[in-house]
Amino acid sequence: MNSTQKSIEWVAAVCGIIGALLVALNIGAATIGYCFFLVGAVSYLIVAFSIRNVPLFYLNLVFAITNIIGLVRH
């Protein structure tokens, strides 16, 4: 894995953590939380595609779709 992939992977992890906190704290920031979750999922999609990790790709594809649903419904 090259340094760009590592950087994207860290962006994905940090965005996922921030998104989880914003949704779980129930402070009225769920929409922003879903945005962070979506950025994290798309970032992991990029990494998974670049390293040819099919299970990680499909998992984050589903996460991205559910985050879009959360944004639309929230």
C-alpha cells in the first residue's frame, strides 16, 4: 500500500469516528454525522478498489448507500 492509499485510509477512519460520535451523541448533528460517515465510506471504497479487496469494497458500498438513505430521510 502506498502513502496516498494510507492517507486516504486514515481520512476514512477519522471520518468514520467523527460520524459515529456525532450520530451517537444525539446533539442535533446527525446530518453532519452522516456526511462524515459518507466521506469515510467513499474513502474506504477508493482504498478497497485500489488494493483489490472485494469484501471491503462491498461493505463500504453498502455503508455509502445506507448513509445516503440516512441523509435523505433525516
